[in-house]
Amino acid sequence: MTRSCASAIAAALLFFQAGGRAVEPDRLATTAIPPVPFSAEIPDGLEWEVAISPREKSEKTSEKVPVPPAPEIDEAAAKRLSIYRERLEARTVRGFRACYAAGIRKEILTFGRNVKLERYLKSGRIFYTDAASGRLVIDFREPSASGPVWGVGTFRELSWVCADRYAGVQSFRGKKCHVYRGQARPASPVILEPDRKGPPSEKAEDIPWGQGEGTTAFIDIETLLPVAMEMPGETWIYKIIALHSTVRLPDLYAQKLEQLEKRGEKLRNKYRVNQ
């Protein structure tokens, strides 16, 4: 058998072992730390989208961890469980489109069941319109009733990315990326499955949040902008829409913000102690 023939047979075996798909060498290449480090600060004018999807457990993991049978529950408990899951789905973020410019961040969040909410973040405040009442809501604290907050002028979800967590270079969906490994907080709340005592009560409103481990971030080598972030429970896929977008607060929001700032300045002047 000639050497070329043996190479052809080996290539064919690799092809069929991969389920009929060409094997693409995509291994992590260890390189020196990038001379220009990644910055979680968002460039002014950036507009981007993020798709958030749950990650399924691998077959190896599912074989090692047996799944307990579902507990038997009565009709009333089953109804409560259904309501709980519907509320959880409606509060789970599936993605968002954002734009940041001149200190203002505009977001359109997409929740489960394709429910959307538009909000603006500026000066430590979150502005949005309540879907039920149609009234303007201003949140001062986090977490906001409008959903999780990932910063205003920063990719807060990637604030952990630093030189100490650099792992090398790898391709992600055709893009050559710097790879960082660390920890990050998942965007979606942890789903609580009912235990043997039955599902949560109708009054259960607080959704716990977990702490992700084994997180991997992929940063585009050329643009130094995020491409993806993988966590054990979910995956973020970033898409850059534009680099020179503009955003402004709607008139009603701008008026309310001006009133709040004037009120705050008045209080500061009132209690200011003359030196």
C-alpha cells in the first residue's frame, strides 16, 4: 500500500467517525498574553445583540448522575407547579439587543414566550414602562423588576476577563478568538424542580440565582469584542450590529431624570456644610 493511499484511507476513517462531517482541527493553541488586553468597557456607539440559550448536559454526565423519578402530586399541587413554571419562563431572559452611547444604554430584552421589554439605563437609574399599568417605572436598585442588569457602559458579565485567566487562541464558529477561562454569574435564574414535598407554593416569588463555574469567554482577536461566553448552564452568543449608533432618552424619561437630578442637587445644597 502506498503512502498516499494509506493517507486517503485514514482521512476517510476520520470522516465517518465524525458522523459524516468533516473533522475541523479546532484545538486550543497556547500563545503569549495579547499585547492589547480585553477591556470590559463598551465602545461609545456600539450596538449589539446577545442570544442566551440553555446548555444541555453531556451524555457522560447524564449517565453518571441518575435522574430521580418525578414526585407524585395532587391536582392542586400540579396546578401550582404549572403556574410557577409559567412565571419562571416569563421572567427568564432569552436574549437582548442593546446600544450604548453618550452614557445611555438602551436595551430590548426578550423573555420566554417572546415577551419583550424596552428599557433605558442612565445615571444609576433604570427607566421602563410597566406593561400592565402603562406607567413609567424608575428603578434605583438592582436587581431591577425589569430584569437582570449587565452594566451600563461595561460588559459587566465579562468583567472577570483578565490576563491571569488567559488560556490561548481558538476558533469559535469561524472566528479566531482569544480564550479566557474563569467564573461568571449566569443570566438566567436557576430552575427549582419540586422535591418530594411537592412544588413551591403560590406565594413563591423569589427566584434564586446560582454562581457559574468553568466559564469560557471568546474574544475576537481583531476587534477585541466578545464573540461568545459559555457557562455550564447557558451559552451567550454575541452579534455586533453597528459601531457608530446613537441613542437618546425618550422625552418623558428625560424630563423625569432632570426632575430627579434637580431634587438631588437641592437636597445636597440643603445639607451641605460650609467649610
